[in-house]
Amino acid sequence: MPFEYHIDTGRRIVFARGVGVIKPEDVFGYQQKVWTRDDVKGFNEMVDMSGATRVEDPTPANMHKLAEVSVLNDPPVGYTKFAIVAPQDITFGLGRMYEVYRGMAQNSKKHVHVFRTADEACVFLGIKPTDLPSAYTSIGV
């Protein structure tokens, strides 16, 4: 499965990871499946792209569209943090594009930052690397 996720209600954070070949519909499917849920509104997020072997159709247009769609699922008040772990150059570049588009979007309620390692992302989110989940739920999109 291209995307797996784990919802940690105690820490109020959604952990997700991309695995294998990542297609635009996988990313948009994850956004739709998880972030339209009322029980995760206001949660922080970490997406780990370390397991991605390839990204299909990595275009600025797709990153812009994803940022626009993501903003629609933000809570009406308050801000949250979103860490993207992207050790590969392609995922890091796409993450930075998303970060810029998200920052320019009106009504965006997430502070997005891209990191090369999960340890750096954990510092940003205020959690310990030992807090990372071992089990994830697969999303079949």
C-alpha cells in the first residue's frame, strides 16, 4: 500500500508514511481518507517519505492543488504543525514546494516544514523518536 497511517489520539498527532511508488491519487486519497475525519481536526501531522521508491507525476501543479485541497480540511481556528520527512532529493523538493504553496494559501492553519530525518521532525513536533508508532493502517487507494 502506498500510504499507511497511525492516529495517536493521546499525543494528538497523525503519523503517515509513503511506501513504494507514490502516485498523485495516493497522496490525495490519504488527504481525503484521514483529514476529512472530525476526530483528527486540530492534530499535528508527520508524513515520512523515507520508504518511497518513486514519485509519479511530481509536478508543481500537483503540489499546488494538494495544498489547496489540504487547506479545506484545516480546523477553523488554531494552528497545527506538519512535518514532512524527505531524505531523497525528489521528495524533499516536492515537500518544499508544498510548504511554500501551503504557506501562501489563504486560511492555511498548518505550519509545514520539511526535514531530511525523522529525528529533526520529532524535535519540530515536540515528540521523542521513541514516540513513533510501529504499527500503521494501510490505505488502499
